[in-house]
Amino acid sequence: MEGLREIKKVCVRIVELRSVNYLSLNNYLKMNIRALIMLVTAALFAVGCSSFDRAWEKAGDVDFKGVEGRWIGSWYSDYNQHNGPLRCLITKRDDGKYVYHTHFHAKYKLGFLTINYPYDMDMVIKQNNGAFNFKGEADLGWLAGGVYTYDGNGTTDKIKINYRAKIDFGTFKLERPQDNK
């Protein structure tokens, strides 16, 4: 009888050890999958940033008219007071009288990490007595807050655009970079 109790204790101990090792292995695999997802996401954002940087440099050599060209400034969320640097490239589309393509590149801090967020949108930009009026809409995905609407005004030197989404609202303030022609 005593021998059976000892065998039972050993079996229970083996099962406990196997379950601990299984859980450890399972947690290890989950952590590695998370790390892999984060690495792939960072790589995709890095590619997006480098393409924006190339377009930014190329646009520095072009003389634009009106609101077209390079813009630099900041964004500010009135909802949660988050903020960060912002760059924008504006180009007139050939297929619309008032349609311009805007390519934004925003940065924001998440703890010690700086997140780059490039996105594109077409905006309707109309000129009236030297001032420009901006209107647009972009779906930035559920992670960034969904559909954002944009409206604002500006001149050939300064732009102020208000943005609004279901969970966020704030302002973009842009001006021409110092090295702009």
C-alpha cells in the first residue's frame, strides 16, 4: 500500500511538472508571436515613413502654386491633449477641379515609444478671395478612431484644419517649412 502511495505521488508530480512546462512553453510562444506582430507592424510603418520622406525631399525641389507643396507644423487633440509634429504634402489631382491629394505624416508619443502614422486623403480645397477652404474625410481604421472629418481654412503661408471623429477632435496647424522655396 505504501508503494502505491509513493507511485501516485511521483505520477502527480510528473503531471504537475508537465503542465508547468506546457504552460511555460505556451506563454513563450504567445510572447514570441506578439513580438513578431510588433516587429512586422514596425517594419510596415518604417516603409511608409521612408516613402513619405522620399516624397518630402522630392517635393522640396518643386515650385508649387497656391496651397500645393510641403507643410510642417503640429496636431493637437482637444479631447485628450495628445499632440505631436505633423508634416503634409498637398498636390492637385488631375481628375477634379477642386480635389487635392493630401499625404499626412503624424508622430505621437506612446510612453517612451514614438509612433509614426502616415496616411493619405483627398480633400476639396476651394479658393475664395485669396483664402483657401479645406474639406475632407478619411477612415483611419478602428485602432486610430475610425472615420475622421476635416474642415479648415488657410492662405499660401498658414493652414488651420479642425478634425473630428467619434472618439477624438482637435486641430492641425501648418505653415511652410523654412527651407521651402
